[in-house]
Amino acid sequence: MSNTNNTSGSQSSSNSSKSKQKDAADEDVPSPMEVLRNARTQLSELTGMVAESVSSFERTEDGWTLQIEVLELVRVPDTMSLLASYEATCDLQGELTGYRRVRRYERGRSDSNRPGGR
């Protein structure tokens, strides 16, 4: 009988260790808002342009994929300023791993060629 008690005690101890490891791993994973903020900041630093907003955000197997709207060229009036959509990828910790411009447009114009464009 003492073997049964020791076994259950060691299982509790083992489960507690796994729980602590899982909690520590969860602490290393940034929240979605932290990923958004970090991606915008990192993209701005790399491109030297203002990241105005995040228009899409998705968790993937490898990390995160974001669509970030960037002010590329300021014009007067503001509706004529040039914006661009950048697709940015981040690892699971929220560090930027790559980006590419996927579209460029004037602030005051809608994109009628894209599905769902208004």
C-alpha cells in the first residue's frame, strides 16, 4: 500500500512541476496587444515611416501575421497622402521576422479592385 501512496505523491509532484513549467512558458508568450504594439514599433524603426494602424491580425503556427497601414508620403490636403499596406510576420515572441509592401494608395481613395473594397 505504501507504494500506491508514494506513486500518487510523486504524480502530484510531477503534475505540479508541469503546471509550473506551463505557467512559466505562458509568461514568455506576449499578449496580442503586445504583439501589435511591438510590430508597429519595429516596422516604423526599420522603414522610417509612421505605422498608423493594424488592419488585420492573425495567429499562425509559426507566430503572427499582420497587415499594417503605413504613412509613406505626406501631402496637402491630407486626403492626398500616400499610404501603404505592409504584411508583417512575427515569431511567437512577437519579434518581427519579415515584412513586404502589398499595396499603395491615396488616403482619400477606396480600392474598388479588391473584394470588399468600399
